Amino acid sequence: MRDDNGLNAMMTGLGRNARAAAKVLAAASSEAKNAALSAAASALRTRRDEILSANRRDVAEAEQRSLSGALLDRLVLNEARVESMARGLDEIAALPDPVGQEIARWSRPNGLDIARVRVPLGVIGIIYESRPNVTSDAGALCLKAGNAAILRGGSESFHSARAIMDCLQEGLRRAGLPAESLQLVPTTDRAAVGILLKMTEFIDVIVPRGGRSLIERVTEESRIPLFQHLDGINHTYVQASADLAMAREIVLNAKMRRTGVCGATETLLIDRAAADSHMAPLVRDLLEAGCEVRGDGAVQAVDRRVCAAAEEDWATEYLDAIISVRLVDGLDDAIDHIERFGSHHTDAIVTGDPASAEAFLARVDSAIVLVNASTQFADGGEFGMGAEIGISTGKLHARGPVGVEQLTSFKYLVRGAGQVRP
């Protein structure tokens, strides 16, 4: 029988500790925050075997629960991925500190001096699934931006996340900062998520990162503002003017580099004018790479291995080696398809026509729009942000990769010399 009172008390304790730590972090020096990040990176490296052992336990349990291949790919850690987490912390430490950064400054005719400066958001609640590296990335970004954070990972990565959080807290202690600056919800009870979403006294922003069911639940239940991360129903549109060799390389990478990441292309749109020259090579590259292709009638005619696409395929985030492919009648038709079926996450055009490239950039209403590049670049690390908590598909405050700057707000500092308002 679940102890709801005990669960509520535990979550309230996390909230109180986070709020107290946030006050310390808001005034912490850049040197102290960077020292904590560097020490945490060192801990990840020296405690690598502990982390991998915890991860093996998670993977074994996930396999018993028959998790999908995409979720298992996100869950598995190896030496390279642990090193990548540590390197990410080092890169975040090397970023400029956004706190106190002056965004703008001006003077009024009455002599008032007004400055707009960055300040921490306060306490951030982060709810995520599968990927244990989110524990490291999200915690580090929050810390760099002067925020405390309460992280609630998925049950499938519970042991890995705890081992990683131990390293982050070790770094905080070694730098003389409160270990409670970063906390992991120490239970897999789903009721903890519901409590977290209502902790308005302690939490300033919620960042959900996961599948549709998680996002829908958080959106429906949260009483706290959200940085919303919706499905990555991403498109690559290949125009007739595209260099075929470039298009083949981009499309294969955009779909198959890692199929389980949110930046993976899920739908390939091919210009009808390029059907004879581009369609067969693009489709066969995908099939030969082990990707299931679901296409309209014209695409099916290219290769008997192509399955018929259903209407719901155009609005599906597969996160797997599956892609839907469709012929479109030029740029306008491609943009109309993206607007109808896309999730405003990441979309790309492959083209040799500069005017079409600029039109695509201007008219596609997505957080990330690319020309002649793979959608797999939808990642804060690839944008030079060190890492990111997620790709925000909303339009308020933060959009696209949520990195250090996006985890700050701002306030106005007004300096006068005795002015009063007439």
C-alpha cells in the first residue's frame, strides 16, 4: 500500500531544499559553478565503472519489460557515452556565465539609466524518459545558469540516473555549493510526477522531455509554466536542383545516424520534378541501410520492398528505422505538407537554388530550419551550447535548443539621481 503522506512529505522536502539552494546559486560566482562542473566531470570519469554497472542493471530490467529498440538505444551507456557526458560538463563550464550579463542598456531624457540583465529562473523541474545522459546535461545547464533543479527520470533509467547524480552532487560539494542544488526524485512512483507538477510554491518552470504520452500528461496536469518539447516529426525535402550525391548523404544521415533521437528525419519529401533522377537512389539507400520505407504510389513503384503509407504515417514520430516518403509538387506543396503534418521541431531542404533555400527558411515555421544539412544537427551541443535540455517547440521565452541562456530570465536595473515622476 502506497504511503501518499510519505510521498508528499518527500517531495515537499525536495522542494524546500531546492528553493534554499537556488538562493545560494543565484549569488554564486562563475568560478564556483565552473569548479563544480569540472569536479563533476572528473567524478564521471573516475566512477565510470559504477555508472556502467548501474546502467547494465537498467538495461537488463528494460529487456525483461520488452522496451522498444529505440528506447533501448537511448538507455544504453558505454565508455564513449560516459566520456561524452564528462566532456559535455567541461564544455558547459567553458561557456560564458549568463547570470548578470547585460542584454541592453539605455538612458531616458529624465536621466534614468536602465539596464536589462540576465537572472536565473530559480528552481527548474525536469521530467524525462530513458536517456540517462539527460541527468548530466540538464543538471549541468541548470547549475551554469544559477538554477537549482529537481530531476525526475524514467523508471527505466533509474539506477543509471542515480549513479550520475551522485557524481554531480560530488562536484557541488567539492566546490562548496549545496549538494541539494541538483536533486533526483528518489522513487519510480508515477504519483511523484503529479505532485511535482503542482509544487508551485517551490518550482518556477517545468521542462518535460519524452514521448507524446508524457508531454500530454504534463501539459494537462501542470500548474507550473512549461518549456514544451513536442514530437520530432521532422522532414527533409529534396528539391530537383539538389546535388544528388549531397542529397543521398544527407538523407541517409538524417534518418539512420541515430533513429531514436528527436532530430531524426521521419518523412522524406521529394520534388516530383526529381522523381526520375533522385527518388530511386534515395529510396534504395534507405532500404539497403535496413530502413523500412513507407511510401505513396509513386514511391512504391520504385522498389517492391516499399510498403504502402497510411494517412497516419505522415504524422508519426517513429524513433525507429522507419521513414515515410512522398512526392510533392514543388516548394509550396512541400511547405504545405510540413505545416499540416509537422510538429514545428526541425525541418530541412536540400537544394541547389538559393532563392528556394531562402524561401524555405522564411516560410517554414519550425524551431530549427536547415538548408543542405542533416536534421540530426538538432542538438544543443552541435549549436555550440555545450548541451541542451531539449528542443522547445513553443514560441514563448525559449524556442529551439534550450541551453544556458534559455534557462535565464531577465530583470531591469534602473539607476537614478533623485528623479520623481511628475
